[in-house]
Amino acid sequence: FLKTDGSGNLSFAAAGGITEVDSFRLSANQAISSGTHTTLTTFVRDNETTFSKIGTGMSESSGIFTMGATGIYLLIANFYLRINGDLTYASLKIQGTTDDSTYYNMAYNDQSIKQVVGNTYAANTTHAIFDCQNTSTHKFRLRVYGTHTFDCLGGGSDSHTYVTAIRLGDT
């Protein structure tokens, strides 16, 4: 792009842009027991034919996500659930840690759901801004909760339950 130094001098400079984007999806359905806060696990990188990742990407182990580079990230999480019973409440939380141990709620979305007939499906999305200052200790996870048993849907090539991280800039 063309830039100025404020004194009328022009020069060309490299345009900034997004340097990190990654997306993971649940690789199989995960059953959530009534009344429990459960960390979603069994994620795989979303490797659809149109997108893999930009930059280093994230890594995931047992539902804990580690960034490949420091920076300010926009986290977008969605869970798609199936109930066959009387679910009245479900929540999706993005939780972060700065010490690789104690997690805090960065964002969550609660939803009231009532079964109509047979299986009932619902989706829930939430967003958070995450300041990853240290890739060794700053991590995040997705937690769900429901007042009754339900399934978070995953598997196949569909991204029903997923998380996407977009690096917005430096920390």
C-alpha cells in the first residue's frame, strides 16, 4: 500500500493482513450427561477442500487448544445438539487460562430448549476475544452444560460443533 510519513513523503509498504486462522470440528458425537459441565474433546482440524489453515494454526489435546503464535484472537464457537427428552437449558462456554491450570469464562451463551416431538435439534454460538501472550500457558477450551442429557453432534465432514480462531493483531 502507499503510505505517508505525515510530512508529504510517500512510500510503498507491505499491507498487513490476517496471519493466523484455524478451525477444528468435533470428530464424533459427544454425549453430555445431565447436570455436568463437560469439556468437549475429540476435535480434528477442519480440513474441508476449500480451507485448511493460515499460518501455524492451533494444536488440540483432550479438548485444550494451544495457539501457534501470540496475538489477539477472535474465537468463534458453535455447538449443535440433539435432544430426545425434556431438555430445558443448555450452555456453551469458551474458557481460557493464563497459567495452564485455572480456567475462567471468557464468553458463554445460554439457551432454553423444549423438545417438540422425537429428536429436537438446536444450535448455540458464542464469541470471545482472547489475548494470547504466551503460547505455553495461554490456552482455551469449550465447555457445555445441560439440565438434561443431550448429544453434541460431530463426525463426518460437517462442522456441526466447531471452533474457529482468527488472529486479529499483536498482543
